[in-house]
Amino acid sequence: MSVWLWIILTLIVIGAVGWAFRAVGRAIRPGPFFRDMPFGVAYGYALAVALLLGGVWLWTLPNAIFFRWAVEGFFGFSIAAYLFRLLGRSVGTAWTRKMFRAMPLTAAFGLMVILIYAVLAIFAGVIAPHGQSEIFPLANVVPGGDPAMGGNPDFPLGTDQIGRDILSRLIYGAQNTVGIAFATTLIAFFLGGSLGFLAATLGGWLDQLLSRMVDVLMAIPSLIFALLLMTIASVWAGGEKGLLTLYMVLIIAVIDSTRVFRLARAVGQNIVVMDYIEAAKLRGEGLGYLVFREILPNATAPLLAEFGLRFCFVFLTIASLSFLGVGIQPPLADWGTMVRDLAQFINFAAFAPMVASAPLLAAGSIALLTVAVNFVVDWMLHRSSGLKE
């Protein structure tokens, strides 16, 4: 029997169970809940139960180690986020306690992960057990630290193909990848925000010139454009790896500043028509006062939300360029480079899941931070919109 036939039969059985659930509910407990329940809702309940039973069955399989890790991580992070939010509601200033009381669990999870990454990035030299470029005469040590499985207790996450400690490189990767992404996002916001507010305030030929230049840059796919410019920059930089990293920061900052320019210009155009802007102009206030004292404070909420989204895109772009070999250069540790270097361990997934987990560590670090930042950004957008829970 084909896989598609099994899927169709399973969906039919789930539909029959959902119909029976609604019929039994109407017979046992007559009331509006079951009486007004559409078939789609009953089908959803049956599907949820089927997925739960399927998850329990998958949990019992001996080779489903990645699924068990995912489930354990989900519940572990959920409990940690709940405790973190509970701690924030009782410790801190009155403003922070009020913020944590209004914070959903997803935002608490995101904020907790961001704080963990920030601590790792700032204190990487203290936390990491070894240097990021330190090479040991033990290559391809299996994660887990079990000598019977090919591991080493001195390297709990194993070593890469040339003998570098993966745990240390993950920690330093937070410092390099996240730190460079944060600095790049700041530069992009300074460029895009300043030019966007200037275009909105002055208008005229300056607005048209900047807008058309931004349109040209935005017409090119950002990753392909960055890859093309980085290929050219690698020739200019020669063997200077630090100079190539500087070129990467400037290139990504300029490309992403176009998106910030669009937002800042749109927000600024809505603000410059307000009465208090006209009053400031009548008082004789200069351009700097209008931009930084009148427009910027009233555009903080959307810009902060956009900062979180831009940081995610910049972070993923840097990881992608490093994966392709033109991003952060060795011996600096970078998560994109780690995924590329450890990709061959995926071939061992069928019979050695612990070995195959090596490249997933860096990929999981990238995904976890991206999800965390998006959770916080969603909450900030909800707060700035004025909506209530």
C-alpha cells in the first residue's frame, strides 16, 4: 500500500472519529457546545488527539533521538521561560515588574534567550573552556563525552575535523556572529534612519534622489547582491581577513539600510505634517532639532520593532555568507562556517545520531536566536499598536 493511500485512510479515520466525538457529545451532554460545534472543529479535536498519540508512539522508537531532544527542549525552555517571567515579576524595578506582568510566555522565552546569548557573547573569553582557534591532537571526537562511543569528557560537544573544541567555538561564535550582526544593524539603522528622516523632512529633489537610489538597490536580491560584492571585496582585501570582515559589515549595512530608509521615510512623512512640527518650524528650530527632538521620539516604537527584524535578517545573511566561504574568516569562530565544516557528519545520522548532531548545534543556535528575537519583536509590535490582551 502506498504512502499516499495510508495518509488518505488516516485522514478519513480521523474524520470518522471527529464525527463520532461530536455525535456522542450531543447525546451525552446536550447543550450549545456540542450542538453548535461545526464538523471542522470536531475534526480538529480528533486530529490533535491523533497527533498526540503519534508523538507518544514516536517517542518510544529507539532511533527517534532528535524528536526526543526536540520535545525535551520544548518543555525545558517552556519551564525555564515561565520561571524567568515569574522571577521578573518579583525582582527588579517597578517598571520591569510591570513589564513582566504584561509579558506573554513567548516574549519571556525570547528575552531569556537573548540575555543568555548576550552573556555568552560578552564573556566568551571567560566562559569558553578553550580558545576558538586552539587545535588539539583529537580530531572528530563524538559529542556526548562517552569514551565508549568515541567521545572525550574534556570535549562534551566533541571536536571538529581538525581538532578544535566545538563547545568553545559555539561560545565564541555567539561573540563573533551575534556581535558583528548587532554592530552591522546599528550602522544600517544610522544610515537608513538618518537619510529617511532627512528625505521626509526636506522632501523635494533630495527625497526623489534618495528614493530612486534605494529603489535600484532594493530591486536586486539582497543575498545575491551581498555575495557579488563580497566576491569583489575579497579581491580588494587580498589576504587581510580583518579588512574583509570590515568590508562585509559595510556591505550588509548599506544593503539593509535601504529597508530602514523606507520605513523611516514613511513614518517621518506621517509625523512632519503634525501641528507640533509646524510649531517647531515657526519657533525657528533647526533641522537637527526637528529630526532628533521631534520626529525620532515619535518613531521609536516602529523603529525598535524593525530593529529586531533587521537584526534577524543581518544575522542570517552573515551566517549564509560564512557558510559560502566569504563571510567571517577563520580562525574566528562563526556558526555559518561551523555548519559548513561539520556538514559531513550528517551522513552518520542513520546509525550514529550523536555524531550527526554536531552540525545541528550551530544550526540550532542560529534558529533559536532567530525565533527568540521574533518573539520579542511580535510582543513589541503588539504593545506599540495599542492593542490589549
